[in-house]
Amino acid sequence: MDTLAMPKAFSTQHGWYLSTLSSALENAQVLTSNDNNNLEIASSKLIYTYTYAMSGFSANLSPKELEALKSSTGYISSIPDLPAKLDTTHSPQFLDLNPNTGAWPIGKFGEDIIVGLVDTGIWPESESFKDEGMTKIPSRWKGQCEDSIKCNNKLIGARFFHKGVLTKYPYLARNENSTRDTQGHGTHTSSTVAGSQVDNASFFGYANGSARGIAPRARVAMYKALWEDRTMSSDIIAAIDSAISDGVDVLSLSLGLDDVPLYNDPIAITTFSAMERGIFVSTSAGNDGPCHDDLTYSIFLFCFLFVFFNSVRRLGG
């Protein structure tokens, strides 16, 4: 929505959006004699109001209501609430980071940087989020921790967003009101980004060593917007909107939408807004690899076999 077109009679964008939405309802003409009833129905259809990531809102509309909305004053564009897909990350070895020299020590291992992650949540009891030796939380931080998560000077924020998912899938359980991670993806990505150093880490005794994130001295704020196999972009936008308002320095998103052009990609649009506000945005590029058609897959398979057999030959196999 174009906020410059908001009539002066409205003191907030939220009120303007509700009024605009109420006038686009299919039964608006029948209910014109009862404006309060119109606003009540519009409020039930409104999912989120966005202020920082974009100026606009998400709502559950019929095709006729969407068409009516398009003729409203201030309307710019609309995009469908699309399902997103989880991605994952690689290790700091790719960046050739050295703990004794270069970017790592110069950047003080991310000291006092606030990293916001939009993901499946977090498991706060993990040693990766211990705050031993960390200073007080920066005063610029405006975020919060919901009740079921015990935050500290390392994990400084935890919030969840699921109105979009519950609107799309109303039959799902509504008692999942926690930022706690039930899949492991969010705990994995957040510890990869900013996990504190954990000595004697292993996988059931294998690969024993020390585990730490790219920025082990950074703070972590988790915004849970991914729920099992159900993830909607309206929840992701709300999470990004909140992260911008809270004051994160970095946004990390190991997720994405498949085959959506950037100008219609709500994640691209909202993270661009974050970037305009000085927030560094890091997003994944996907997990599928070069396997989208038979020719590409054949070339990939040939290259893999070529490398494999040459490795065997060098080893004398």
C-alpha cells in the first residue's frame, strides 16, 4: 500500500487497512448500514499488518474481494501467500577463516552483533547458546523473549509467528505457541551462524572436537515462522518486520521460495527493506543443485563419475 495516500482521518496504518479491507468485502453493500459489523468481519480476515519490512498487510480474501481491493485508494500490488522451503548451510572452512589472523579476530568473532534468524525455532538448552563470559545485552535491543524460552546474554530474543499457517491450514493444532525447535533446523542454523564454542563435541563419540559458529561472540534472536511441513510467506514477512523493529544487525534465512521471480518474491522484497535500513542479509541459494532437468542431471552424474573413478585410480584401486 502507498502510505502517502492514507487519508488524514486515520491515525495508524492498521486502521486504514481495516477500513480499506472492509470496503472490499463481498457482502459490504449489504452491511453498509452497520460499519462496525463490516470492520469486525474485516478484522477476522486480516492476518498481519506490516510496517517496516513493507507497507501493507496480509489477509484471507476471496478472488472477488481481491479484485475489489485493487481499486482501493493507495493499492499498489498484491502477491499470493506462498509456501516456503527449508535450506541449510555449509561450514566456515569455505571462507578459509583463521582464528589467529584475518577477518575472524579483526571482527572480534562477531562481538555484540545481533543476528536474527527466521527458522523453525531454537532449543535454548543447547550449550551453543550458553552466555559464559558475554557482556550485558546492548541497550539498542528492543526485542523480547516469549515465556516458554529462557533467554540469556547470548540468546536474547525468541518469538513465533503462525497466523498465516493457521489461516491456510485451520485444522492444524493451535496449541503450538512456542519458539521451541521441534525439527532441529533452526537450532542447527543458529548455532552454525553464532554458536558459542563447545569443547568435546561429537556425534555419539565420532568426529570429536570443538564446535563453534561463524560468529561465536554474537547474540542470537530467533523468529520462528516455519512449522513442520507448513510454512507461509505471510508469517515470514511478519518475522522479518519484527526483526527490523527489534534492532537486529544481521538477518540469516536458510529458506526460500522455488521458481518465483524477485519482483514477486516477498522474502526478496522484505529483505531489501532490511538492507535499506543497514541490516546485512544472508540467505541461502537452495538445496536442489543442478538437477532440474534430465540433461543437467546427466552432465552432473557424468562429472561425478569422472571424479570418482579418477580418485580410485590415483589410490591404486
